Amino acid sequence: MATRQVATLKPVKTVAYPLKPISLDETILRQAILDSAAAFVGMVELTNHNDAPWITKINAYNGLPIRSAYCASGFYYAHRVNGVRLPVRALGAVSSYFAVPAKIIYRRNQRGNQRLGVMPRRMDAVSIYTSHIEGLVDDVWDPDEEYVTLIGFNTSGGRGTKYGCYINRRRKSEIKFIANWLTPFLTTYKPQ
């Protein structure tokens, strides 16, 4: 009689988050967050089912199931490894990043796109499509430019490419919202 082997899950090592932001200078911090996200550019899924060791690492780091959709998880991960704990309700849910009206600085409405407050900056949260989030790569927002450069997890780099992490140029008309979480975080941050 053949014996049946049962697969066991290895426990995921807990990783310590930085306790404070790596810098209180917003420009330096925004660049560090972009650099952390950019370390994954070009990495792809194995079978287009949210499966790859690097995706498992991101989702496990955030306490999410290992094969979860990872666009929001990757965005949060880039912040968290730099000591920024964004106060979103559900870090794996895209809608959480755009649920607080005070954080929205740009919105698409019936009359076109409209900036509502401060100028969008590097690694602000950008909502595109139905439920997808990417980070703004450009640090200077040009209102006259038709395109914007974004970095996104769980996206493709164009026709025929596997899903993964890419830097893409997108039309501004595809943007639904842009939210600035970092400036309010730094404004209210109190060193411990």
C-alpha cells in the first residue's frame, strides 16, 4: 500500500518593520519609497496567477494571503519598508487608499480632470481602471502633459507581457483619483 504525503506549509518568518521613517525630509522619503518599489521592476508572475516568490514575500510581509492580488500590497510594502505606516483601513484593498476625501488631491469628473489641492508628487497613490493602484513616478506634475509615468504592481508592461511590476506611461484620462497620504503622515508623525 502506498503512503500518501501531506504537504505542510512552512511558517512565514516575521519581519520587523522599521519603527520610524528613514527620513523626515519628504523629498528624500518619497525617493526612497520609489526606489523600494523600483527594485521589483521587471519581475513577473510565474503563471499569471499572482504566483512568484517575490509576490509571496510582499503579501506575507503585509499579512495577506500569499496569492492575493498585490497592486495595493506592493504599494504599501514600498512605504512600509521605509518606515511609513499609512493609516489605510485595509492595506490590500485599493478602495481604502481613496476612501478618505481629505486625502484626494486630484479627481476625474464629468468635466475632465481636476486638481483639488496640492500638486501631485512622486509616489502619491493613483487610481486607474476599476480597482487598480499605482504610484506616481514623476515628481513634477505638468498639468498640460497628456501622459504621466506610474509604477505598478500586478500590471503588465504592454501587449503579450506577463503580469508583474512595471513602469508604465498612462494617459491622464485613465486616472480616476490621486491621493496624497505621505504629507499628512509626516505632518502628524510624532517621534517616539
